[in-house]
Amino acid sequence: MGDTGVGALLVRLRTERGWSQQRVADEYNALEGRAGKTGKEIGRYERETRIPVPYTRKYLAQVFGIDVSVLDQAVALSKGRRSGDGAAVARRTSPELPTARPSTPMGSVSADAAVAAEFARFIAQRNADEFVVEQLEADIARLARGYVSHPLLELYVEIKRLRDGAFELLRGRQHPRQTVDLYVAAARLCGLSAHVCLDLGAYDSAATHARTARACAEAAGHAGMLAWVRAVESLIAYWTGRYEQAARLAQSGRLHRAGGSITVRLACLEARAQAMVGNRAGALAALEDAERCRGAMVGHDEVPGLFTFPAAKQFAYAGTTRLALGGRKHVEQAIVSADTAISLYRGAEDDDRSVGDLFAAHVDLARGHLLLGDLDGTEAMLGFVLDSPPERMSASIARRLTALGGELEGPQYGGVVQAAHLRERLQHTAVLAASPAAHPRELPT
């Protein structure tokens, strides 16, 4: 074994004892008296991506019960190979293993069996099991439900922590079944991150998180998450003014054979986007599709909260769509839809009551009354929004308030004191809601 480098030497010493890399690290730490080494670091020594320094070699020699000079000579050979003079070093050094290589056929068979046993131990080395995945999924469900009713910054730190933890687990080793589950979990956590950025108006960052979510969903082969991510991408396109693309993304999401309420959500997203580009027939057809999908919904949503599309949200989207279509008939229907959404949300449990959708439905109600010439009704419907803390309002709500204030600048409201007062309140609230103090773009890390 005169040409054995330090990596090969360490592998052979460990394999002969039937130890894992973590077992070597544990033995080392016990001798050193502190938890300084990990199995991954032992693996780096074996691959020679790191060369153990003299201090480390002293303890490694004690772990394996050999003279430290054997390790020193093996390190010299490894360094010689790196410098291109391995042959010369090999002639000068001759590190010997404490046990001889088996030379008999029976010894060869035993050595071969040891290799197989080592691979079995390698398979058994996992950084995640079903309990780890189960806890991660429970945390995601809790965050997804809490997201719709709690301030963003209360949840973002934990979303980020869990997301980064899922990434780290996926960089390790686990059973293939757990790997798939971890990819799904990572997709959901990236989806939650995308929604945080979307609600803050950080659309480029939202798109980045959405792409990563889609990559994770594709790695897992999860149709439901692929469809859900398309919905998020459609939302991003919508709020950046790319309405035709928003409609196409929603349509592509509906191609995935996903169960639960995601098909209803995608149809509603398409309807709203089609209305914005003036495609009346397409918008109405998509609204009808949403109704059909609700009635024919297969299965249930795997995760609550943000990953579901309740009937209340469907009515809210229908209201926005009909307002965009315009005309007295659609405006009156929009008022009914928005009012129904508000009633359903107010009847829901606290954790399922989406504050953002309540804001949106009230703004739609107010705009519906404005389009019908009812300024008193407009002001009454806006009370819930204007009296709420601005930090609870997303970027989309701030934009809706600004747009509604702009409509009050029309010539028909010239000299109307009530209109001027309401416009000032809308603009003031929109500015507060969009300010860095309300929604810092630099999220806590």
C-alpha cells in the first residue's frame, strides 16, 4: 500500500471497522472533547477536497489506533500528487495499513461483502424521515392558513426559515419517497414566499420564487402544485399589467389534472384577465367554467388557507370581473357578488377570514356604487377599508384605492365636497399602505 493517499487510507480504515462517516466523527469528537467534527467533514477528507491538518491527524490516528506517522505519510503522498510529483513521493513514503490486504479467495470474498455492507449503510444514512416530513407539512399547513388572516411580517421569518431548511434537506440524502415529499414542501414554501413578495409589490422577486416553486413541483411530479404555481404566475402577470399573459398562464394551469379547488381559481383568474383586455365572451365563459368546476370538483385541497379557493373568494373574483366588463347589468351583478363574498367571509372562522379579500370586496362594492352614481353608498362601503390599519393592506389594495381616487377626479365630481374629501382619504390611505414603514421591502432575515 505504498501509493495510498490519505483519502483512500481513511476509507479503508473506516470500512474495515464497518463504521459510517458519522461514526468516525463521533469517535473523533469524543476524543477531542467537543462536537467539532461532522460526518460530512470526514467525507471531505476521504474525497481529499480537504486535507486534515496535523492537529486533526493526531486525533484521527487515535480514532483508528494507528501511528500518526502513517497518516502523515499518506498526506505527503496526496499533496505530492496534487503538485504533480506523486511518483517521487510514493518512492519516499510507504504508509502501511495496520492490517494486511486479504490475499486468499476467501479474503477477497469477505472484502467484497464488506463493500456491499458499506453501501447498505450508505443507503441507510438519511437526513430526513417520515416524522421530519410530517412536521414540515404540519408547519406549512399552519402558515398557509394563518397567511390569509395575519400580517405578512408575522409569518415571513418562519416561512423563510422552513424554506431554507427544506432546501438544505434536499441537498442531503433521504429515501426517494421523502425526497418527493420534500420537493412538494419546498414548492409550497417557495409559493408562500412568492405571495409575500406579490403582496408587497416586489413582482420580480415574486417571479423568482414562483419559478423555483415550479422547478420543485416539476421535480416532484405534483400536478396540483404545478397548477397552483401557474395561478401565482398569472397573478404576477396581472398585477404587472400583462393581462393577456395572465389569461394564458391561467389557461395553461388548467391543463394539469389537478384535484381540489385550484381549477376554480384558475378559471376565475382567466375570467378577470379576459375582462381587462375587453374579451367579454371569454370572461363570461371563464366565469361559467368556474361554476362548473366548483360543482364537479374532484378530491379536496391538501393544504388549507392560501392553497385553497373558497366560494367566498370565487364571488370576490366574479365581482371584480363584472366591474371590468362594465354596463349597468354587470355592475349590479358585481355588487351582489361582492356583497356575497363579504357575507361568506364574515361567517367564516377567524383564521379562514381573508383580510385581503375583504378589503378587495369592499373596494369593489364601493366602485360599483360609484358607477351607479351613489356617492353615499361608495363612502359607506369604503369605511371598513379606510378605518383599517394600512399595514394590513397589500400592494394590490393600495393600487385599487389609488385608482378609485382617480375616478373621483372626473368632471362630474367637480365642486362636490363629499367627493373631494373621499378622494383625499383614499389617496392618504394608499400612500400609507404603500410606504416602506408599512411594508418594508427589505424583509427580515
